[in-house]
Amino acid sequence: MTADDIRRIYLEYMTERGHVVIPRAPLIPKDDPTTLFTGSGMQPLLPYLLGAEHPAGRRLADSQTCLRVQDVEEVGDNRHTTFFEMLGNWSLGDYFKEEQIPQVWTFLTEKVGLDPDRIYVSCFSGDPENSIPKDEESAAIWSRLFDEAGVSSAQVDVGTEEHAAAVGTDGARIAFYSKKNWWCRGGKAEDMPVGEPGGPDTEMFYLFPNVEHDTAYGLHCHQNCDCGRFIELGNSVFMEYQKAEVGFEPLPRKNVDYGGGLARIAAAAIDSPDVFRIGLLWPIIEKLQELSGKTYEDETRAMRVIADHLRGATFLAVDGVRPGNKAQGYVMRRLIRRAVRFAFDLGLEENFFPQIIPTIAGIYEEHFPEVAQHATEVERVLVKEEQGFRRTLRKGLKQLNSYRGTTVTGEELFVLYDTYGFPVELSTEEALRKEIALSESWREEFDEQMAAQRARSQQSTTLHP
């Protein structure tokens, strides 16, 4: 089953269950200055989760494109991408746990066909300090579903991820975590302002038994381990509490917010722990193999980074972002330049974006036709940035290599940024790759140079209006 099949089946399934399918929101949030990008499926719906009435009703579903640049350094492993799609469904004061958990279970096991014996879940272990109880209700529903499928439903309370890694779960199907399974916008219950909603969430994972646990992530593997043996498929947030002057009180209207990673579900459907082998990414990998003459097995990380970053940059361009030195434009520029840098590892030292962008447009032609409709303009924008960076990349790499055997300072990193167009993140990443030492205070030194440059710029503007 392909990712396109899964997306279609999911939206059809939700429609059958009374949900209205809404279009994707742009990657640039509307009227939300607190964040650069739409980073989750629920983000565009936040006003409605907080109580506003949605014009389409109380049962909604979609497949939302998202971008999370905090994961950019993790791109290269088997499951992290900066750009991804979230399958989502919401109940705005309609159904709750008893309906949500079984409908997700049915989707994953019956519609997609995942093996019930390889599905594991986590639930909220409670917050005694704030008098928030353990989410026994969700666990009981999961336990019933597992029992009906003839699968063990053993439970364990591990508290924190660190504790789970230290003692293990003994193979328990349902693991209770504390803060990891609490949702609110601020991340922590103690940081929530009065009136803010929050609640427990339950997460679903798929086990890949052929992936060996890496003890670099802890002595024992568990649902939330980062070794790649378990991959999170999605989670259901049950928004049922509101921060009060003292403690918490029940929300007048309980909401459900489900988000499922399309790429990860598609990877599970083909029994692959590698999300880059699904139809939303593999055609890009195949094109990179063709252009470079190298194999994915030999150049795995470089091809993963290029495929993810160019796909993300393409959707940013479709949604109106242009490369620049600030905000969204800076992130777009960083994605493009990282793609160009990793292309050097493949021997692709000439312009290759025009070979990749049509492939990306073709992948999304049916569900997101706007990509193909804007392909010519997208190619123009991205190729211009690619060409501009290539002119300085070789010189910048040569300059960085000249620092071998020394400790690179923030001032030197600023020269790479100001003269050669290297984003500081790319310079520091490249230094780590080449085992070039960085000054312990490089960030402060770099920021001082940036502040001095801004001051000079402002003075020049004042003197020459």
C-alpha cells in the first residue's frame, strides 16, 4: 500500500465517520507571529480547539503539510524529516476517547493492514502535584482492543524516558510516561498560563524487530527510545483540562486532536523502518542515484538530506517563501544550501535542481496539484539560489579546511558567513564532520560580530538616507 493510498483511504474513512475534509493550510501560519512555520496538523485549528466554532462543523479531517526545522540536524537517520504530512482528525466537543482510540486502531489495523502484534502505545501516568489523574481510561480501551486482537496487553508505568531506558519495560504493550504524554502549548503543566487548555495524550508506535537496539540511547529499548527500533506513528491528544488559579479544572468542552505521520505509517505498511523508501521520497532518491552514479546504500545520509531539503524548499516556494537572510527566507536558504553541500558528496558539482523539482511535482500531482502548477516558478527560485551558493561554496570549504589543526573562533565563523554565504549552522556542522575544533565561546563571538555589522549598517543608513 502506497502513501497516496493511505492518505486517500484515511480521508475516505473519516468522511464515512461524519468528518468534513478541509484543505491544507499554507506552511506559513496566518495571523500567528509566534512561530515561523506550520509545524503540526493542529496548529491551524488552534482557535477552534480553544473554543471558536469552525464553519465546517465539529468533526474535521485533513492531510496537513508541516515543516519543523528543529529536526534539521536529525535528518539523515531512518525517520526524521523537516517536511512531512500529518493525517489529522478532530472532534470539537463531539466524541472523545471511547470513539477516538478504536477508530485509529481500525484505521491502522484494518484499513492499512498493520500487524496488531507490532503496535505498542503509551499513555499519561498522571501528575500528582497538579491533581491530574493517571489516564487509566485510555489504557483500558487499548487493553480491550489488544485483547480482542489476541495480543498481550501488559502495562508498565515507567515515568520518564530516562527511567525507561535504565530499567526497560519488559515488553509491556502499554507504557505510562509522565511529562512525555502531557500536551499543552507551553510543553509543561507548570508553565501553563491561567485559562490555557491541555490534556493527556496517547501515542502509537510500530515495532521493527529486525532493528537492533543501540545502547547509545540507553541500556534498554522502550516505546519512546530513539534507536529506531520503535517508530511513532501518531498520537491522540485529549484536551480535557484548563489551568486554573490553583491547579486544574475540567474544560467545558472536551476536544480530540489526532495527528498521524503519513510517511511513517506508509513505511510501516511496507515493513520498512526507513521512511525514505516510501513513494513520497524514493523517486527523489532514485533520481539522485541516476544523476550521481552512486547508490543509496553507499551515500545514504547525503541522499536523505538532499531529498528532504529540496522537497521542503519546494513547498516553501509554492507557499510564497523566497530565500533571504531573515525568518522563513533564512530557513529556506539554509535548506537549499545544505542540499547543495551534500550534493558535493555525491559528485553533483553542477546545477541539478532542474532534474529534481519535476520529480517532486510529479509525486504530489494528484493530491497537491499546486506544486506542479507552480513548478516553473519554483525551479526559477531554487535554481537561482543554487547557482549563487555554488559560486562561493568551493572557496568557503577551502577556507574552512585551512583551519584544520586550530580552534575556530566566532570571528572566523562570521567571515565564512559574511564573505562566503555559509550559514553558521552549516559551518559548525561542517567543522564537526571534519573534526575541526570550535571555540567554546564561538556563539557569543559570532553574535558580537553580527551585532557590530548591524550597527554599521544602521549608521550607514543614517548617514546616507
